[in-house]
Amino acid sequence: MSAELIDGNALSKKIRTEVSERAAALAARGRKPGLAVILVGDNPASQVYVRNKVKACEDAGVHSVLEKYDASLSEAELLARIDALNRDPGIHGILVQLPLPKHIDDHKVIEAIAPAKDVDGFHVASAGALMVGETGFKACTPYGCMKMLESIGLKSLRGKHAVVIGRSNIVGKPMAMMLLQADATVTVCHSGTADLGHHTRQADVIVAAVGRRKVLTADMVKPGAVVIDVGMNRDEAGKLCGDVDFDGVKEVAGWITPVPGGVGPMTITMLLVNTLESAERAAG
């Protein structure tokens, strides 16, 4: 029997409707949520991501400001612009699209964003808040993954074993932390982990976030497991695909996310949720 699909498009649409209603309520009080998006350089993928984020804001009733700069923009100029946005009461979230040109320190830029406006959830203060269970912003992609698990009845993972394949600060580590907060037993691996299948075959939940095709195959999955595919790759024909061998794994797993139409739309949706929550906190 084929796995049930976790439809990111459908879940995203439901959550965005809720965001729109809450944004309208804030706007009626004269507090329209505002997101500033900064793009430095002309990376084609970044341009697509930014365009999708701005459109999502428009559709949800969130005010967005898109600032585009040449790749020659200095680090000092970018930091000065972030400082100005930190002090702008009409902006509740600041997103600097990564990657940045090589002469700009990504970490320094992220840390320059006020924690109260770090709607991407990358600031060290956000990570620290997540670690100790305090109020902060969750990184958007892992946050979206957790919402997908909740949508199939797995809000609590007590007694479940989860494996995260991928150790990046953007997805892997915050994903592991959120799974721990849901009471799962968590193992963090990467594509080079010895006998990766030994770990994944014990997992009730597998999150693949490596950025490499077919890192997870059917023989590596326990029957009935939930598989969340965060990967975004291209196959030989140029077709979008994930990290999971979807055709094989769907015949073993109980639930699986497709690519496209799975985690991708949820990432942008959780950015909207974080921006809205920032505006609600500011409104009191």
C-alpha cells in the first residue's frame, strides 16, 4: 500500500487563511504587519525565493518592503540599513535573503537583526530561546515540518524515534531541537554517517535535509514510518526532486511529503506566521 501524502499546499493554504484573518484584525486597529526583505546581488534562485515571499505577503494582507541592492553593496552599508529597519515601528520582521556576496559575513548580518524582528529564526537569541523553551521565533523550514507532523496527529512524539539527516544550522539542528521538544528520541546524522540505514530503519519519523538526491531509499525505511523530505534538487531531466527516492519510499512509508508541494510552501507560510506574531506582540 502506498503512503499517504502530507499535502503541503493544502495545509499552507489553511494556515495562510488564518494569517489573513489575524492580519486583517490587526490592520483594523491600525497595526498592519510589515516585513522587510533584503536581496543583495542577482542570484537567480534567490530572486525566485524573494518574489514568492513578497507575493505571499500581498496575498495574506501583510505589508512587504522589498529592497534590492547590487552585489557591490558593502557590509557596513547593509548593517546600517538593518539598523534603520530595526528602529522602524512599521516593520515587524526583517529577512535578509541568503546567500550573500562573499565579502559580507552572513553571521554578522543575521546577528545585526533585532531578535524581536528575526522572523527567519536564525539569530542566536532565537536558537537559545528554542533550546530552553522560551518565547522566540522558530526557523521557518523546521517549523513548517512540525506543523506537517501535527496535521497527521503527531503533535506529541512521546515514545517515537526520529532521525534527522542533515546537520546544518538552518534545518538540521533546529529541526532536532523541535523534535526533542515534542518528546521524541532524536538521532542526528548526515550523508556520510556510517551505515546510515542502520539508524533510519529504527525511526518512526525521518527528516531528510541534505541536499542530495536519493540519500534515503526504500530499504532504509521502517514500514509505516513518516518521511519528511526537505531537499530541493534536480534530476537528469531537470525536474524538481527531493532527497528521498520518492517512488520507492512511498511503497514502504506510512506518510510522505512530495517534492514539490510538500515542505516548500510551508516554509514561506511559517515566515508569514512569524511576521504576524511579531506584529501582534508589538501591538500588545
